[in-house]
Amino acid sequence: MEMKFPYVVVAWIATLAILLLSRRIRRRKLNLPPGPKPWPLIGNLDLIGSLPHQSIHQLSKKYGPIMHLRFGSFPVVVGSSVEMAKIFLKTQDLNFVSRPKTAAGKYTTYNYSDITWSQYGPYWRQARKMCLMELFSARRLDSYEYIRKEEMNALLREIYKSCGEVIKIKDYLSTVSLNVISRMVLGKKYTDESENGIVSPDEFKKMLDELFLLSGVLNIGDSIPWIDFLDLQGYVKRMKALSKKFDRFLEHVLDEHNERRKGVEDYVAKDMVDVLLQLADDPDLEVKLERHGVKAFTQDLIAGGTESSAVTVEWAMSELLKKPEIFNKAREELDRVIGKERWVEEKDIINLPYIDAIAKETMRLHPVAPMLVPRMTREDCQIAGYDIVKGTRVFVNVWTIGRDPTVWENPLEFKPERFMGKNIDVKGQDFELLPFGSGRRMCPGYSLGLKVIQSSLANLLHGFTWKLSGDMKNEDLNMDEVFGLSTPKKFPLDVVAEPRLSSSLYFI
């Protein structure tokens, strides 16, 4: 009996050595994409800074448009060109449609129950169909246009009241985005303290900011699973705390909606939560939509519909303040097409090509998700002659693609004119411009986000003249960014607005 323990240890060490050796031999046989040599245990994590998309952008300059890295225990492949994006997101989309399992997916989306982090399979296919056919159908979005119009008027009215004062424009943009999505998804503005005491407006906005940050951080435990329990960065603790706050809020929302539906025959859905609850009651669904799934979807809808438009419009305003000549050209188009007796409506955007070009140019230089949400290979495959093994995590760096000098002339210059007269859209078919992704995992709510971005930007330019606060010069405006699932400005944009239309228009 005394001799058994040493033999077990020797056997265990021998088995481990054989596994490591066989792995190394297999790796030698594979023709992997070029990339930096990884360190033991940590891989290439030492090369990734606080702005991962920029760190990887610099590496791609050396190693090319397809690059192999190791993040701890996991192989990673990054595509940084139009050609690679097309292969990953279209040509071989089905093989790269899955998601890696991360702490964010586990703790902030009810164990991968939402549309973003759920694994590829019947549940995800059903979720995608629900988004496209029910939640974000053209008919449903059109039915909510009056909400977007009312909240836009409220935004313009609030800015008018603050004319001459220094304001943080993103605060106003976030409020209108949150109000729009709250009314569409939840049926009312749940951040109005007079209506509901579950969460204050400030707390709710902090919850959303935390969600976007934690969903995009590079959590060490996701790359080195055997030290995950240590939570070295404290991210998992924050995720768990945040999930409890959201769950308390979402439980209240669902209880309130179910109470409203109780005992009503042929109940007509008034908002997206109603739609989700009706789908949860449908016995014919291939995969039953459980209560936690309804909560995960609702959280997705609120967060996704709030952050992207506010971040994008703030970046647009920042770029325009650095180039007053673009401001003037945009106003000329607005005055010619719209006049000065009314506000811009969603149907007007098709006749405002320069405004549309400004929005596209902003999304080229400042994509909300600079590396898209990571995908994962379902099977071994070959890309551009290189071997990509099953389970590889795949990133598409759209931030790099937007700065590719072989695609864009003077790529670092903000120049909306590059889109004038060109049929380049953001719907995932033109791979040089992918702010909402492409393929099966493309953002299902992109059409709503685009409507809010274009309408907000057009009306801000139409209704006000803008200048930086204090004595700040245009060229001194800080354009640093913060990385997360979205990439907002590091320092909020402080501006002063002055009205340029009749005062009666601001109080419609």
C-alpha cells in the first residue's frame, strides 16, 4: 500500500508529459498564421494594453492581416483586413458563429441566455429569429416612431433650456436613448423616479455603464481558467454584484407586465417585454423561452439600444468641432432640404446624404465595438492557407480596417466626402465598414440604432450652433478613448449650445 502513491504520481506526471509533448508535436505540424512567440502560461497577454484594439492594431502591422496569438490557454486569431473580415463573417460564417465562454456571458446574461453570448444551436437560432421577425421588424419599429419623435423633441427642448451653459452632451444623448428604448421595450420610462422607486436615473445609468465596461474587459480568468477562482482583477465580483441589481429591476418589470396581462383575453402587446412574454407562453416554440431568458433578452435590448447611439453621436460632434467647415457644410444641406421652420424627421434622412456621410465617417473612425464580439471556431479549418483549430477565439478588428490605407485614402483624416456618391452602407455587406458586424451574429437591432444616430445628429446640427467650453481651441480637443464592449471618449465632451431656429420650435 505504501508504494502505490509514488507510482500514481509518476503515472500522472508521465501522462501530463505525453499530453504536452503530443500537443507540441501537433503544433509543429500545424501551419499557423504568423504571430509573436507566446510565453508559457500567459501566452501573449503581456502585449495587450488597456486599449486592446490598438495594441492588436500595432501587432498586425508587423504580422499581417491574419495573425495568431495565445491568450493564456487559448489560441486566438485576429483578422485585420477587408478580405479576412469577409472570410470570417461571410464565406465561413457558419464555422465561426459560436461564442467563447466568458465570465461576462455567465454572470451578466443569465448563464449565456441572451442573444449576444448564447452558444450556437437551436436556442440561439430561435432567439435570432425572434429578434428579426418580432422585436426589430420594420413594422414594429415604424409603430414606435412616435416615441422616438417625442423623445427627440424633449432632448431639443432640454438643450434649449441650457443654451449658453456648459453641458456634457453625452449625458443628454444617453438620456434620450434610454428614454426611447425604455418606452419601446418596457412601456414607460423606468428611470423616472416619480413613476418608479426601484432604481434612480443616476443609478440605472451607472448600471448600464458598468455592464458595457465589464462585458468588454480582458478578464484574465477567461484566458487562464485555472486561476479564475482568484478573480485577480476583481471583475467577477463586480459582475455578480451588477447581475443582482439588474435581476431585482427585471423581476419587477416582468411582475408588473404579467399583472397587466392577467385575465385579459387576446391581450395586444404594447411593448417588447409584452412580446417576449407572449413568446414565452407559446407552446410551439422549439426551445421553451424561460423567465431567465426573457430577462436576459430585456437586458440586451435596454443596454444595446442605449449605449451605441449616444457614443457615436458624441464622437461625431467631437470630430465636427475640430473641423468647423464640415459643420457649415452640414448646416447648408439642412437649411436647403429642411428649411428653418421644422425639425428633421426620420423620413428626411434619405434626402440628407451629407448627414448620412458624417454618420458613416464617424462609425469608420470610431466603431462602437472596435473588435466586434469574439467568435469561436466550431471545427478545424483552413483560412488563407493557415490552419485554424477548433475552439480558436476569433476577433475581427474593424478599428484597423477603418484605418487601412489600402482601403481609405488618408485614413486618419475625418472626411465625410469619401462616402458621397458611393454606395457603401452599414448593413454588413460592405466589409470595409462594419460598425454593426456582419453575418449571422450581426447586431439584430442595427436599424434602430442607425435611425437614432442619424436623427439625433441631424437635429443637433439643425437646431443649434456649437462651440467648445472656455477658451479651448478646436485642435486641443482630447480624442482619447476607453475600451469596453463599447468605446466611448475618455473625457466627456463639454460644449456650449446656442439656438439657431425660432424659439417656438423648441417647445413643440
